[in-house]
Amino acid sequence: MLRITRNHPEHRFFFFFDRKFEEEFVFSKNVTPLILHPQSRHPVLWYWWFEQAVPAALKKVNADLFISTDGFLSLKTDVKTLLVIHDIAFEHFPQHVGMLTRKYLQHYSPLFAKRAQRIATVSEFSKQDIIRTYGIEQSKIDVVGNGAREIYRPKSELEIAAARNKFGISGAYFMYAGAIQPRKNLANIFHAFDAFKEKNPGNVQLVIAGRKAWKFKEALDVYESMTNKADVLFTGHLSSEDLASLMAGAIALLYVSLFEGFGIPIIEAMNCGTPVITSNVSSMPEVAGDAALLVQPESVSEIAEAMEKILKDTMLRKDLIEKGFVQKEKFSWDKTADALWISAEKILYQ
């Protein structure tokens, strides 16, 4: 939204928050922030916020368009709506979310998709998934893609060394970036790392960069049972600066999720000049193109073999890095902003 508000000073934008916000989110003079109550941290409060607070606020500001960037919208407003849906993973892996959240999403998401004037989503895969699952017309959905921030770029040896020292990384390392939750497939990453280390017993580590999200116990139970758990380092949530520096220094990014609507870390790694190992399912082949090693995420042996290939084959690493620099040019936040605004204009002016 930063780019959209700055690129279109002729329009006035109202940002709805459900809690105290940081001033950095008020990007431009044409942005007016409004706090709507209550804080929407629970499915019941989601309902109240979108069906009571949001319609009242839209009416008060006399809005021409509601752009909802988180997959939710209001069924009780007449204001035209552009709905952004990143993915509908909960439809395919309902066991990965809590019961109340699952019931809310599975009941309301089809209604939201039908109610919206247009839908923007982040990949062609997600577009086709929404069409198949909710019966939405293809012409109603625009693909807007995602991007990576400028901080994700190749780093100097000094920057990488500083990050390694900060987090106590002593050897070469593979890296996972993202939340710890079932869909991210950390359990198989841990199994694969053990299998990799059995054949490659040198000083190679595995860095897990991300917070504990939900239903993380299974992954951590696997970690506790690992033969090589001493070589696994958890950093917790990182700043973008630290994450980019660690990513730039990794042997490769391990991003072998069971399902993704896009998979931003894939592009972040390519921007950093880091090879990528990712899954051959959902959107990930689309985002990675020919610039990554694709594996079956359920196959521990495939993941481990891909790790060994990238470690030992310097020409393969060089090839993936070069192809990554080409592939990442297809995705940027500038392109995202332009595509999302075109989608909005289709509602406003057509």
C-alpha cells in the first residue's frame, strides 16, 4: 500500500486498524488512519469487526472502494470491494488450524469470494485453486504476485560474518526462513538434515529462522529426537537486516512447504544470491521457475539428496544463483502495486 498511496496522490486513503499503530504505517499525506474497535484477535471478534465496525466506518468516510488485503471482507456493506486472497491452505489442510478458525474460514471464505467485485491473488496456482474450490469466474480474479524488499540482496563477507558471529554460527549452513507450523514441513526438514549428516558428517549446520506459530509441537518433538540436534540453531524471529545477511551466507534456502500460495522466501533468497531447494507442489514451481531444485516435500530422501547436491556441486550452485537472479526479476513490490491498482481500477472505472 505504500507504493499505491504515494503513486496516487489524487486519491484519499483511509487505513483501518484494530489497535494502536506505528506511525511508519501512515505512508503519505493522503493517508488517514482510523482505529476500529474491538481488536479482532478471535473468530467471534473477526465477525464483529468486519460486519459491524468496518461497514460503519466505510459509511462514515463515504468510501468508493474497500481494499481488503487479508482475505476477509464485510458482507454488510454496499461498498464495492477488492478482496486479496493469498491462499486457501485451510481448505486443503484443515487439520493445521484450530477448530473455531477452521469453521470461520471454511464458512465465510466462499461467501467473501462471491461477494467481492474482484479478487486479487498472488499466483496463477492460487487463482486456479480459488476457481476450482469456490466456483469463481476466471475473469473476476487477477494475479498480482509478491516481491522482496531491497534489503534482500547479495551481502559482503563482512556483513555475513557479522551475522554469523551474532548468532553463533560456526560452520557452513542450510537455512529455513518462516514460521514454525505444520504446513511449513519442519519435521521432514529435520529428518532430512539427519539423513544428510549421516552421509556428510562435516561441520554443516541448519539454521531455523522464524517464530513458533501454531501446532509446532510435532516439529519440535522431531527436533528433540534428532541425532544431530546439536547442529540445529533456532534464531527466533529476526529483523529483515539479520535475516537477509544470514540468508545471503547460506549454502541454500530450504523451503519445502506442503502448500504455499506464493512463498516469498524463495524470491528473497534469489535476491540474496542464495540457491533454493523448494517443493514441487502448489505455487512453488511457478515462483521458482528453473532456478531451484524441486523436491517432493513428503520425501525425506529427496530433500537430503538435494542438500548434498548443492553442497558438493559448485557448478550447480553457480547455475542456480545465476538463474535465480533472472527469475527474481519477474517479481517486485513495484509490480505488485501496479497490478493491484489496475485491479482496483477495473472496479472503479469499468
